[in-house]
Amino acid sequence: MIPYGKQDINQDDLDSVLEVLKSDFLTQGPQVPIFENNVSRFVGAKYGVAVNSATSALHIACLSLGFTKGDILWTSPNTFVASANCAMYCGGKVDLVDIDPDTLNMCPKALETKLILAKERGLLPKIVVPVHFAGQSCDMRKIHELSVQYDFKIIEDASHAIGSKYLNQYVGNCAYSDITVFSFHPVKIITTAEGGLATTNQSNLAERMNLFRTHGITKDKNLFDIQSEGPWYYEQHELGYNYRLTDLQAALGISQLKRIHRFIKKRHILREGYEKLIKSEDILLPKQDKNCYSALHLYPIQLRLEALTLSKKEIFESLRDQGLGVNLHYIPVHFHPYYKKLGFNRGDFPHAENYYKRAISIPMFPSMSNKDQEYVVSTLLKTIK
Ligand SMILES: *Cc1c(COP(=O)(O)O)cnc(C)c1O
């Protein structure tokens, strides 16, 4: 089976992890702060807070922005549910903004229209979470402009987009947002097995996220309510969580980050391969926005179903039967029973729904060979015929 995505682990990665295993610290040692520094320096942000998943990062990002009961968060329907769940963890509410069918990202025009309506009704969001789908940045300049006008905070869900660029700057430098969140799940661009990281340029947000990552506990005596009672002393100031990344994972991340350019370059070679080899009017390839350089986490094609005799389901099943680990990104958030129960309906976000009907993610990962790619393309073209 050729999977849709896969990690690339080499001897350096193994050695790095093994070294930590033999050391004194398996968690909360020196590797985590090094990883945080390396990632934040790489993307051009002042602070980085590493946690055990992007889901955790989204949660503490919301908490640090003071998002609480009754507050409203808006995100894209074309995302993994974690982008919306973070609001629910905080007792908040979720609403969605339909995508632009060209970029597959949150549509800035739809966002503006919805904001005008929400203002009239007193239902403005406290946080908007743009998701850089497949690695391609959202129109952050426009979204940031709207955030000033309508007074909301921005958390970029860049789970797909470490190493991506927007207007020639790395996603994650928070030029147009308060916080950016990355994921290091094995299918993403670089991996720590499980893991995530939030970047920000605001020291108070970094401090708050640090607190929420470890039980709400601080060991900084400058922050204590009372004078320290002794060397053992620490204080819990908030209800936080255990969202820490281990030193083992951080060591893997440090090693992986050294190869990020190689990984993304290879993904672009594969993209060029697909663009050259897939010559079919019945298959729409993902468009590359000229303002962006995508890390190409995913390669989602769309089928022109009205011209095909087989259904999407039949094509998908047939590809799987022939050894292609195709996948689908994403089932629209509001289609899930949990969100349906909150009042969403089919038909609410037609562009995301139409995309969902036609989309298939085909294999895209750094260790994929030319032969693999030729097999993927010939199987795909033969199957839809
Ligand atoms: C993978 C992913 C997440 C969650 O990442 P984890 O590290 O697995 O928690 C969140 N949002 C998007 C868009 C993702 O693709």
C-alpha cells in the first residue's frame, strides 16, 4: 500500500532519540527549550511553546487569549475537528466560515459578510482560526485587517504549514496573528511522533501558554502570590493541564527540523510530477497561490464527477483495492453528529460541501519514489476511465 502521507526517519533521528534515552532527563530536560528555540527562530517568531499535540496547542492558545464560557470562535469547515474542538473545551461556541473554492481556505469575503451580520446581531467572534489547508496560507493580510476592524484575535492553525511561506515570510512569524499552531503528527511535514508547538511574539501569551501547559503551576518566584516558603515551593495559579512534550520527542523534532527544506523540496518535485503526468480534464489539481509557498502537506485532487460514470465512492474503493492509500481531507466539521447536534445543517457551507463530494487526497510524502508516483498516476487515470 502506498500511503497518502508518511514520516521520514533516518539514522540521525534514531541516534538523537537514543542519546536522550540514555541521559538523565526523559522529559522536562534540555531538549524541549532547544526545540522551541529552533522552531521559533526558523519561522521568525519571538516565542515558542512546545506541547504534546497541536490539539493541546490550540486549547492553551484559546485559554491564553482569555477565551471562555459563551465566547465564540470561528474556523473553516474544511479542517480537522481539532480546529473547532478547542472552543468547546473552553465552554465556548463554534461557528464556521465557508471556503473559497479556489484556495480551499477560509474565504475572506465570506468572513467579511458574516462579520457584518454578526455585528448587527451582537454575535461577533472573540477568536478566528484560519486553517492553512494542505500547507497553503490563508489570505492573512485581509483576515488581519478584519480583526482590527471587528476586534477579534487570530490563531493560525498551521498544522499543515511548517516551512510554508506567505508573502515571502515563514508561516508562524505571527505577522498577521496572535498565535500560530503547528502539528508534528507523523503524517505532517516534520514529526515528533505526537507533538505540537505554538509560536507568538507576545510575551504575556507565551507566559500564559507555559502556565496552562503544566497544570497552571509556576516556579518563577517573581510571580508568586506570597514570598517563597523554600526551595521546594511552587504555586498553582490556573487550572492547567499536563500537555508537556517529552525530551525524547523534542530530540526527534530537533533532528527532523534540520531536514525540513529537503522534505518540502521533495514534495514540490512530486507536485511537479503530478502536474506533468495527470493530463485529464476530469481531474482538478490543487492550485498554487502566487502569494504562497506551500509545504504541500496534502495533495488533494478533485474529480469532475458529472463527466465520470463511476461514483466517488467507487473510485475511492477501487484505488484502495489497487494499493493506493488514498484519503479524504476533510469531512466538513458541521457534518459530524457532535456538531450537527449543536444546530448545523447540511447545506450551510456549500463550497466546503461541494469540495468534500469531489475530493481525494493522493499520496504525497518525501520518501515517495518516481516509480510510486507513476503507479499512482497510471492507476488513477485507468480507474476513472
Ligand atoms: C493534524 C491537525 C490537527 C491536530 O494535530 P495533532 O497534533 O494531531 O493534535 C489540527 N488541525 C489540523 C488542520 C490538522 O491537520
